[in-house]
Amino acid sequence: MRFLARRLGFYLLTAWAAVTLNFLIPRLMPGDPVELLVARMRDNVDPAAIDAMRRAFGISDASLWQQYLDYLGNLAHGELGRSITFFPTEVSTVIADSLPWTVGLVGVATLISYLVGTSLGVLMAWKRGTWLDGVLPAATFMHAVPYFWVALALVFVFGVTLQWFPVSRAYGLEVVPGFTGEFAASVLYHATLPAVTIVVASMADRILGMRNVMVTTLGEDYVVMAEAKGLTSRRVMWAYAARNAILPNITSFALSLGFVVGGSVLTEIVFSYPGIGSMLLKGVENEDFPLMQGIFLVISLAVLVANFLADLAYVVLDPRTRQEAQ
Amino acid sequence: MKIKIGVGILVFFALMALVGPLLIGADPAATSDDGLQGPSAAHWLGTTQTGQDILTQIVYGARISMGVGLLSAVIATVLAVAVGLVGGYFGGAIDETFSVLTNIFLVLPSLPLIIVLAGYLPQRGVASVAVVIAVTGWAWGARVLRAQTLSVRRRDFVAAARAGGEGPLRIIFFEILPVLLPVIATSFLATVVGAILAEAGLSFLGLADLSTVSWGSMLYFAQNGQALLIGAWWWFIPPGLCIALIGTGLALVNFGIDEIANPRLRTIKVRKARA
């Protein structure tokens, strides 16, 4: 459990760093954007709203330290300020409306990509020297393909040319959101291409990573021993080799999550998917600084939570982390 | 073999960026009346909606895309070397602080951070975009270099240098750094791929300098010009393909180096008797 406590401590520290970074960026970037924004809005927006925004940013005549404390206080109450794009909606409301779409899409797609990619990596290492090696050059190519380009290609082939799948929105215009089968079907139908994009673009890393660790593991004495004992090859492959090879793979998966999330932001934008990636772009385009910052904070925290989940999986799979204390 | 193919791809693109514009000579932004032409003898890769030649744009775009990639990878690598080597050599509190900083930047999602930083930039020129990408992209290299420094600093020649009265900074940058050059080179190559991808993503969103032609901005204009709906595949396929090919080239070089270090990773011809 000491392992988990240490990791939790690190994530809390990182969360604090993300929060502080969020506080510092508007103050360190050239041109004092918040003041500019306030000046630009003065004519159109009532003073109370500007005051609220200043408060949310913690911009005041007080010392930097006092501003920082005020900012932390606001954050603790979940106050992220008001969005300028969707004025007067609270940033937290905008995020709450778009986050479920992203978590659903990216979560499911990442899980599929991880499971399929890792299994393929195991198989490719096991059947080294067969036709499966042909996947390697393809994976090397896919490993560097931009997410949004995969998205564009899928839109072109399956959306525009074949017209098999819709290429924008999260559900059809004609269905009413609710807990109905029709709505669920529409959501799944619309999520297909974005999800396939994320799976295809992120899977190559999992395949290559798992294959390389697995190939090294297959040379270990305990694998040779297991084979010599006459265990079935399936048992040797999964229970002896893959079980051990998966540990470094989980670590590298956790570290790649930030990259996957970044790619998903671009994917959402190509498909006009109503998640926080599309919202982030809207925020940047409209110089909606409160929205931008709120979304960055939420994305960072989500990645930290996902990392912690990966650590939990690590603890379940590696008994050594549990015995450390004894 | 892998390294040869990889280097071949990279040399091709380097030549394209360096010599290509001189050979073509045309202005990549020049418009013409031949809008949305498919590939033909006059326009090998077709034209955009405003009649710009796509091949010309690809060749000029190579300069910006690879230039930003290289520039920000250089900055990121300098940061990584400073943080990784100094932390790894000194150990103790300095190392703890640097490690935590590295790990924080490793976990924070870089593209959203780049987007937010770019959102605050008053002018999004090539150099400022490169700096923003570098600031978020140094952590991986720093982590690898720190681990390597930890093992190198225990070697005899470092002890000898210390006994000889060399200062710590001289030991780090003149004794340890040369030994780590291969590691620095690999991490540099990986950083270039990340930076080219990040630049492409940022330009695609319209958040980089759109007045210069880069592969990312080509994709931005293709998307905004409804290239997909019109069926103009020649407009968006080439830029993405170039990005992916450069990435493949760099990855092949890196994987090739891995295989030299760990021969088991190589693909083998002989079929082992496994079911």
C-alpha cells in the first residue's frame, strides 16, 4: 500500500501544479490578456459580470499571494468563472454538459485500443517470424499518423464516399435525448467513426510496446522452464509471459494517456463532437479565457485520475507492490 | 536495414525542404483560375479551391513543418539535457525537485496545454509556436537522460575527473555529456516527431501562423474549404502522408538502434516450432 500512497501523493502534487500553472499562465503570458479582455468587454457587459470574472481570475489590486489564495478559495467552491462564449453560463456548467460525451467516447475507445493492441502485441511476439510480422511496418507507420488526419480519412471514405456513418454531432437531429433505445442507438451510431479514429491512431503504440517487452520476456528462463514442463502454449503465452510483460506496458500506457487525450481533442473537433475538445477550441477561438482554463484544468485532473486507475491495475497485477510493507 | 530505410526517408524530406523550393521556384500562395483540379501533368498533386498548386505547397510546407519541429526539438533537448544531467549528477534535493518537475510535465496532457498557451499568445509566429511546443515536450528526454546519468556518474572516469579537481558543471557537460550523446540523439529524434505532430495539430486548429504554408495549415484550409465534402482527396492526403512518413522514418531509425542494443527485437526468418 506504500506504493499507492506514494503515487497518490504525487498526483496530489501534480494536481496542485496544474492548478497553480492555471493561475500563473494568464499572469506570465505577455500582454495581460485578462485586463485586455475586461477592457474589451466593458461596453457590452454589465459591471457585475466583469466583477465576477475578475473575481474568478483573482485579478485585483491585492498582492499576488492574496490573489493566489482567493483563486484557490474560488476553486474549492467549484467556481471557474463565467464563459464569455456562452455568457452568462458558468464555465462549470459548460464543462458539465460536455464532459460526459468526452469521457464516454475517449474512455471506451482507449479501453478497446488498449485491449486489442496489447493482445495483438502478445500474439505478434509469440508468433515471431510468421506472417504476423507483416503488421510491424504498418504499426510503425500508424504510430506517427496524426489523429486528425485519420479522422479526415475516415470521414472521407466512410462518411462522404460510402455514406455509411454520420460525420458530425453526437446523435441525430430527429431523436430526443433520453433513456430510450432509439437515442442510445443514435449515440452509438454517431460515435462509431470518432471511436474508430482514436482506436486506430492509438493502437500502434500499444502493439509495438507490448511486442517489444513480450519478446524480451519470452527469452527469460521461467518461460523456457514452463515450456519444458509441457504446459499448454496458451498457458505459457498468457499466464507466464504476458502476465509479466504487461507491467512495463501499463506504465507506458499511463504515460501515453496525455497524448491520447490530446489526439482525442483534435478528433472531436473534426467530428464536431460536443465534448470538451470542441469546447476548448471554441474557447480559444473566442478568446474565452475562463472557459479555456477551466477545460485545461478538468482535462489535467481527468488524466491524473486515469493514471491513478492504471496504478491500481498495476498493484492488482504485480504482487510485489503489495508485499513491500511486510 | 531499418536504419537505412529510415535515414533514406529522412534524407528525402530534408532535401525536399532545403533544395525543393529552389527547384520549384513558384510562390506557394499564388492563386490561379484552375481551382480544385485533380492530379494532372500541369499540377502533379492537383490544386486547392483557390487554384494553389498542392505540390508547391507541400515542398514549401516542408520547411515550416520540419523547421518548427527541429527548432522546438532543439530547445526541448537543451532543457532535457540541463534538467536530466544536472539532477542525475547531483542527486539529493536537486534531483528530487527536478524529478518531480519532470514527472509533472510528463503526466500533464501536452496538447491541451499547448492550445491554452497558444490561445494567450498575442502573435503566433513560427518561433513562439516552437517555444510553446518545446516547453511542454522536454520531460520524456529529461527522464531518460536522468536515468542514464545515474549509471554513468558512478563510472571510474567521472571519479578520476573529480579527483583531478574538475568542477561539477565541467564534469557534467564535458565528461558525462559526450558519453550520453547516443541517448541524447535518440531522444532528440523522438522529440522531433512529437513537435512536428504538435505543430501540425496546432496549425490544423488554425492556432499557428496561418499566413505561412505548413502541412498543418494546408490541412486547416482543406478542412475549412470543405475538401472532404467536395471529394478533393488530393488536397488533404499529401500533407498528412508527409507527416506520417517523417514520423515513420524517425521511428525506423530509433527502432533500428533499439534492435542493435537488444537483438531479440529483430524479426527472424526461421520459424520457431511454436503453436
